[in-house]
Amino acid sequence: MATYKAVSAALEDGSIRVRFESDARGVIGWQLFDPATGAFLSEGEWSESQGANSLKVTLPPEEGAYRIQVAPVEDRDRYIAIDAEVGEGRLAITEPRVVSASGERWSRTMQAIPKAFTLPVASLWRNRKLIGSMVKRDILARYRGSFGGALWTMLTPLLLMATYFFVFGVVLKTRFSADSSGTGYVLYFLAGMLPWLAFSEAVGRSPSVILEYRTFVKKLVFPLDTLPMNLVLAGLVTEAFGILIFLIGLFVARGGVPASIVWLPAVLIPQILLTVGVSWLLAATGVFVRDLGQVIGFLLTLWFFLTPICYEERHDLPTWISSILGFNPILVLVRGYRAILLENASPWTPGMAALWVGSAAVAILGYAWFHRLRKSFADVI
């Protein structure tokens, strides 16, 4: 491992002259990185190490922050790091420091932990007006040129619910033991469909959302992390109309709306966190795996039928099957919606507490995955 001493850096004719002594023998060189993302930018000329070394580092003319790393070509475990800033025709540098690669990784990890909680919220808040306008444009674009226009935003969940009512309630005559009437089955079924509508719409579209807006990746400085969030909010708009229609039907069928409706945010918040986390993960991965959209379409269909939405939840299943299905977050959401809308009860169960924690973790990990891969989007697209 190389050791360094008498390290210094000074400005020289618009460049940086780095002087140091090293016991490493061989070839030394310097590399340029983006300090914000860690992306490699360029590499300078190599030279022979002579004990007392002097390197001239020339930065790009573009304004911005840069990280310079000077080290032997064959031994980069320890290197000299210098931060530089180019702006308004001037160049500023920090004092050079000798660091280890493992120490830098640990430092970045420690710095990333609090950022994992604050960066997503800060980005969404900073771009809230952009997100609102894009969600509105997305919803209107779906039905542009149709006679119904934006009215289809309400008609679509209404027609979907009516179709399921006819197929499962009238044709198949499916019933729940809690309420053997046809109306009771439809209410239980549709209460379970409400979270699934928003979740499946956003997750199903997320693998292709970056490719859909590929011009934003290549030509514009654009907050790409907002694109999956647009899908989530568009799905929530559809669900909002679905809830409104459901409450009207519930009032007609039962003569009122339960007071437990005030608990609805308790299931909406983890639902949003789960959906946006999965959407971030799939949106970033979909740039590199182009078949992901087809795979997710199949998995969503399988996921729907593995969740007791259109049939009654059974408790006589083998233990190993029940254990696997117990990790299904949509099942917890379905139970929560049915408790709030149909049973006039609180959704708070051990499963709901686990859903809150798990959904927050998925959101953080999904954003971290998206943030890590986004610097490579332009290279692939």
C-alpha cells in the first residue's frame, strides 16, 4: 500500500499542480469524478513515479464541482483526494488529503443514511408543481380525443366495478360467509379492489416510464425521480373516484357510511410508500431489462389471484402456504380497507404495523436503487 508525505496542491495557469512524495514504484495517474454521484468523468496522463512527484491536472471548462484522485495505477487502495470548483471563470480547490478507498466508502455510507430519509421528500416537495402538472397532463392525455374526455377518469373504475359485480356476483354467484347476499359479496370484493387498482396501475407502468420520457434523460436537466411518483399519484386519482363511487354504493346499500372512514389515511400512507418504492425500483431496472414490463404484467396477474380479493380468505390452508401468503402486503391493505369501510373498525393490527415499517423500508431502498442507477440511464438509452 502506497504511503504519501509532503502533499501539496497549487493553482498554476488555470490548472492544478499536485506535488507529493511516495514510496510506491511504478506508474501514477489522476482521475476525475463527480463528487455528487461518484460517476467517473475522465482520466489524465500517466507518468513514472520518482519518489518526489509532480502532476498537472487540467479540469474541464464546464462549471461545476469535481473530485480529483491521484494514485499509482496498480494500487488505488490509498490515494490523494482534492475537491475543486469551477465557476464564473475561476478555479477553487481544497487542501489535498490522503484517504483510503475503504474509509471513503464507509464515509459515503454514513452520509447516505440520513440522506436516504430526506432526499426523496425534499425532491418531491421541491418539484411538487411539476409533479402536479405532469399528473394532470397524464390523466388528460389518456382520453384526449375521446367524447367523454376527463369524465372517463370516473367512468373507468365505475365500469370496472360493474363488470366484476356482474361476473362474480351475478354469473358465478360467489358469496362471503360474513354476508351471504349478493350485495354483501360485491361490497367486500370492491373494498379489496380499491387499493389494488392504484397499486397495479402504477407498478404495471413503471418499468417503461423512463423509456417513455427518454428525451428528458438525454437532453434536459430533469428530476427523473419524479416520474414514478407521477404514476403513483395518477393511480391515486383513479382510486379516489373509485372510493367516491364505493361510498355512494355503500350508502345506498346500508343507509350510511361508517365513522371508521377517518382511519383511511392509516392505510393510504403505507400504500403510497409501498407503491412508490416498488415503482422507483422497477423504473430504474426497466431501463436495463427491457422485458421487465412483460414479466411484471404476468406477476401482477398472479399477485392478484394469490390475494383474497375476489374470493374469501381461507384459514384451512396448509401452514406453509399461509406463512408465505402472510408476507403479502396487499393482503394487509385489503384487510385494512375492509375493516374501515365495511366493519366500522380500526385497521391497526400487528400486520398493519409491519406494513408501515416495511413500506417505509421499500420506499427508501427503491429511491436508493433509482439514485444509484440514474447516472447510467443516458449511456443505455
